Amino acid sequence: MTSITIIGTGTMASAIADVASAAGADIQVLGTSEEKARVLAGRVAGTAGTVGDDVTGEIVVLAVPYPALATIADTYGTRLDGRVVVDITNPLDFATFDSLVVAADGSAAAELQVALPGARIVKAFNTNFAGTLSSRELGGDPTTVLAAGDDESARQAVLDLATAAGLAAADAGTLRRARELEALGFLQLTLAASERITWNGGFALRR
Amino acid sequence: MTSITIIGTGTMASAIADVASAAGADIQVLGTSEEKARVLAGRVAGTAGTVGDDVTGEIVVLAVPYPALATIADTYGTRLDGRVVVDITNPLDFATFDSLVVAADGSAAAELQVALPGARIVKAFNTNFAGTLSSRELGGDPTTVLAAGDDESARQAVLDLATAAGLAAADAGTLRRARELEALGFLQLTLAASERITWNGGFALRR
């Protein structure tokens, strides 16, 4: 089975730890708070540390808010070269809830690929609410993880992790499609914030 | 019940005619080919005419490809003032299938609102494949119609039409959200074109 490092200890970090645990992955959790990392790692029989520690996972999930990506890229730099690095962020302007803060023709994931040119960036999990990852179901069907990235084997590694956890998975193509995944994540957040859907709902992909 | 004018006679025009028929709406079909309009109108007990004829519907659905919107706006101009005008287009660059042809921070619907300032533009149906409108189901559940527009009552009129037809409906907010609806439609088209989903599949919205 694969190994995964989760950077972050919040709701999404916890939900992705549940997915990784269900997939039987070796799990490392790194937090700004070692205490919180230890609590989360303990729940999924993983190891814990703080941000800046060497990552042990083949897949490194940056389960942090968008503004923290730049700091993590600075902290790790070339130490993430060759790794599958997963960006899960929805770079919303939370002041207005009416636009994204990244360039209209870009994406947070594309920015991260520029900041970490040696890493194999994959956009994934940003279209899944935490509850639908932990429960692994959305409206009675398996939750679908969408992944986009320029490295096909990296993309596949994330899709395989999802599938191994009992989730559905769909290849969304190259990193250019991260723009559309972020639009989808944004739209879904506005629907939940305006109570048109619940935080256990969202977009399900039907074949 | 409401009245609807469908401009166009293709696959999406036919599917939206099925929806309007299921909703019990009075239907007018206008085509560039009067013959094709007559065939489609005949199937749903509507009236037929050619593009340029006065519209009789309170809701006017422009069931045409994106490049035809400008021509229709030129043809009708202020004659569409006050009408609920529905843009269903996905303005893809079909040469590359890798981007949209509208401004990255805009949408086809926003362009149409500029071209027809007196009309009440609603973006809708662009996230629904034709088959899922005609059958009114997606993976065993009612197909969901998403609608965005700056005029709340116009948006609601489209959502009410969908609901009356037995579809699910969700208010996606102002016309600015048309950008995200077009991104969603684009993503869905790339998934179908690459055979990750079928043309009877797509994104379902779960509450």
C-alpha cells in the first residue's frame, strides 16, 4: 500500500486521514501544532510531527487553507521534488464570497506547480466536503474524487488511493483543469453557504 | 402554466422542448429552418416559426451554439426587453477542447446580458446533457437544473419550469455564477469526450 503525509490538522486533514486509513496507507501527520498532529495521527495509527519535518509519504496532501500554500512551498522547496503533492484548496475571497483570489485564467494548483517545479502537483479533494470523505458516501453512492495534474502517474496515484478507500474516482485531465475543479469547488461552497445544499451534499458524478 | 419560446431545433432544443412539454407549458419553436421547427413543435404540440418572428413565450430559451448568440441578439435587440432569456451555451474552444473562448473572468451569459441589456438573462441547462433532460433522470434521481442570473424572479421562473417538469432545481445565484456554471459544463463535456462518463451521466447535485 501507499504512504501518505498529511500536512494540516483541521477538518479536511482529518477527513483525508480517514480516507487514507480506509485505503490502508501508512500515514504521517504534520501540523503547526505537534499536539494536534499527535491527536489526529493517533486516531489513524499514524506518526506525527511538525511542519518542516521530512515528509515520509509518497503522496503529500497539503490539507491547509490557500494562504498557507506559499509558506509550505517556502519551507519545503526542493525537498518535495518528485513527490506527489496534492493541493486541496478552494482559493475563495472569503470577504465577498463572490470570486476566487487567484488569476481568472489560473488556479491555486497552477501557482503551486510554479512554486514547486520539481513536485508532481495534483489538484484533488477540493470538490469534496469533509463529511462526504469521512463517510465515503454522497447521497447513498460512493463519493467521487476528481483529480487533475500534468503528471499522469501522480494523478493516478491519488485516484488509486481514493479507489482503495472505497471512493469513486475520476481523472479530470491536466493541471489546466484545476481551474474548472476550483470553479466547481467554489460553486459548491456557495450552494452550501446559502443553504441550497447541506455540508454532507454536493456534486456527485454519475457515469 | 408558463409559455416558452425555444429558438433552435437541435438536440438541446429538442430536450428542452421535452422539459417544457412535461411542465405543461405553451411552446413556440423558432428555427432557421421552418421545416425543422415544425417537426419539433409538432412533437410537443407547439407552434412553429422562423428566427426573427415575434416571440410569444415569457421564457425564451436560446438553444443554439455559443457563436449564434450574437446573431440572435442582433436580430431581436430590444424586442426581448423584459423577457426571461435563457443562455444554455458552453462556449468551448472546440479546436483544442482545452479552454473556453470567453474572457476568463466572464461568461457567455454575461456577454449576452451586455448585448441585451433590457432582457432578464438566466444561465441554465448548460450543465445538463440532453439525454438527462429528455429522460429527466440522472443515475436514478431527478436531473438537477442549475440557474444563475441577476433578476431573481427570472431565475425563479426557470427553476419553476424545471420543477413543474419533475426535475430538481437549484438557485446558483447571480449572473456572476454563470462563470462557474460554464466551468462545470466545460469540465463535464471533457469528462464525456474522454469517456470517463457517458452522455447520459454527469454531475448530479445531492442535498
